[in-house]
Amino acid sequence: MTETTTGATPRPPELRLASGLIQSLRDDLLTDPFVYRPLAPMRTDGRLPRLLPRRIRPRAAYLPHAAVAAVAFFVFLLGNTDHFYGMPPVQALLVGVLAAAPVLMTLVRPVGAFWAALAVAAVLAVLQDQVMVWPWSPATFVAHLAVMTLVALRSRPRVAGWMWVVTLLFGTALPVLAGSAGSVQPAPMAIASAMVLLAVTVRNTRREARQEVTAQQEVTAVERDRRTLLEERTTIARELHDVVAHHMSVVAIQAEAAPYRVKNPPPELEAAFATIRENAVAALTELRRVLGVVRSADYEAPEAPQPTLASLDGLLANVREAGLSVEKTVTGAVRELPQGVELSAYRIVQEALSNSLRHAPGAAAGVELSYVLGGLGIRVVNGPAVGDVRPSPGAGHGITGMRERVAMLEGEMTAGESPGGGYEVAVFLPVRSRPQPEETPV
């Protein structure tokens, strides 16, 4: 069955397979072979660096570079040994330098070093008659194995396979092209390189598998920590609900029963207790809703709407009844804002006024709302505490909670002492303008 394309001739599977192989060869060995890829320093917390003395241990990061230089020096000595084939000293020196150059080249351009090793082997095979295994002399044989090993260590397994195939084709075709077909001996290089590349591939595969296992263990540890955090949050929510809800229920019940314990209570007292009960019930309902979300994933939120800036007058009335003198100022054209902005603005004002009640009892406060083109400005300022009433200590989470809400909406917030000795919270919540629908021409 062949793949067909509209308006094109169907391509046989064999052709597509060959095209894929050629493309992989091009990607691995032919695309930017001489790109600069320096050998990275080795980590100094491994087993081998720990065996070294402490004075040398910081320099152990360059042990791979030193090993490559040592192999290149060995290849140079092997090519410079003129008594093997009776070469002149100058020729032997040139052979050693040419054979060792690709080995050093693996430090900066590994794939280019492989092609350089083939070119050096071809040049030396043509210029000299003495070769060990055509077309490799002893120096180029060792150099080519070293280059293939170093390149395979720094590449994926597919690159090692392509290097072996190219080496086998090179060792078979070059003697034929050079007129020495009877000297073709590809078996030694093919066997030696196959064994070396197989060992390197197994090592790379095990290292990748170890890295994948380590990464999976890290992910598992993160998920375990997250699950533990959720369990802790559930436990805290349950305990918080059991403690706070109980006390709020007691407050509501006592506030409802208190007027009946006094004979002919004044209307002001009955109104005060009624307000206490309403606030306690409202706080209890909202506490159960919020903690219910934390405690269970299938929690169904109540049908009561979330508070908005339209409910701000009720909040200010409750605060005034609690003893805080507060005035509201609104500037700009009042308009409906997104639900998240409305809720966050309400909560910020609520928390700022609660801080005023706790930390500046008896002080006057002001709430300013500024509706501007780009968003909503909020300013809550209070004066210093009045009288000998001691401020109530807080947990310190109020400002943090406000900052989290502002950051969630990508707004800006400043909080600090005002020049008059009080405290000021200034917030700007941006509101993205909704795109206007385009008018359709009639």
C-alpha cells in the first residue's frame, strides 16, 4: 500500500525509506560538520575526581581534555617513529602531526574531526606506500579509532552507526579508486570500530536511561510533595473549620439570645445584637464556602453571588457600626468592571479597613475609588490611633493577601505609613478594554 498525495505521484515505501535515511545522514554528518562545539568541562563531584588529592581536585574538570591531548600525543609518537618503515625524520614528523590533528580537533569540532581523519588517511595512503591495513597506517588507524570513539561519546547512537558505515565504504572504495584493489582489507577496521562503537553506544544508552530515571524520580518527588501539601491544606482547612465555625456559631447564637435576657432592652441594643448575628452568620457562610473548596474537589459552591463594588456601601455601614469613621469618595464614570476586578477590589478595601480597625482603633479612614480609562484606582488611608486603646495584633497576612490579589491581576500596589502618622494603601488594577464590534456596512 503506497501513500498518495493529491496532485502528486505516489511515492513507494522503499523510496520514502531511502529518502529518510539520506536525510538522517545529512542531519548527522553533513549539516554544519565544522560547527564549533567545545568539549565541556567535567563535573568535579563524580567518583573519579573524589579519588584525586584536594589540591588537584578543582582542576579535575579538564581531565577529559587532558586525556584527548594524551591520545593525540600517542598518535603523534606513533606516526613519528621513522624506524618502522625507514621514513626520513621530516616525513615521519609530518605524518605524526597530520595523524594527531584530527584527534585534537575533536575538542572543538567533533563531526568535522571525523571527516578530517578520513582525509588524512586518504592523503597519507596516497603519499606513502607503507600502510598497515589499506588505507590506514598504524598512526592513522589508531587516530581514526580514537576520533570515532570521541565523536560517539558526544553524539547520539545514530551518529555512531553512520560513522561506521562511512568508514566501511571509505576503506572499501578508496583502494579501488587508487588502483590497489588487491590490497583491500576492510575487516580489521570494521571489526575494531564496531567493537569500540558498540561499547560507546551501550555506555551512552545506559547514561540516558539513568538520566531518564533520575528525571522521573524528581518528577515523582515533586508530585509527592504536592500531594503532601494538598493533604496538609485539607487537614488545616478541616481544623480551621472545626475551630472557627464553632466559635462563630456560638457568637451568632449568643447574639440572637442576648436581647431576651434583658428586660425591655433598648432598640439600639437589639439592633447592635442583630448586626452582630448577621455578620457572624455571613462570615460563617463564607468561611464554609472557602474551606469547602479547599477540602473537596467536588464541592458545589453556594448560589449566593460574590461581593462586588456595588456591595461596598454595606461593608462601610458595618465598619461604621464597629466604630470606624469612614468616608467614601468616587471619581470618574462608574461602570461595571470584570468580575475578578470587582471581587479583588472589594476584598482589598475590606482587608484595608479591617487593618484600620485592628491597628488604628478610633481613627478616621477614607476610601477613594477612581474609575479611569485604563482601570480602577483604590486608595484606603487612615489616621493614627486615638486615645489609649491598644491596637490588636495581627498575623501579618493582610498586606500579603492584598499583594497576591494585585499581582494576580498584574496591577500595582504600595502600602506604608502616611505623612500624618497613619497608614495608606494605594492600588491600581488594570482593566483591559474590550474590543468593539465592527460595524457592518449596510
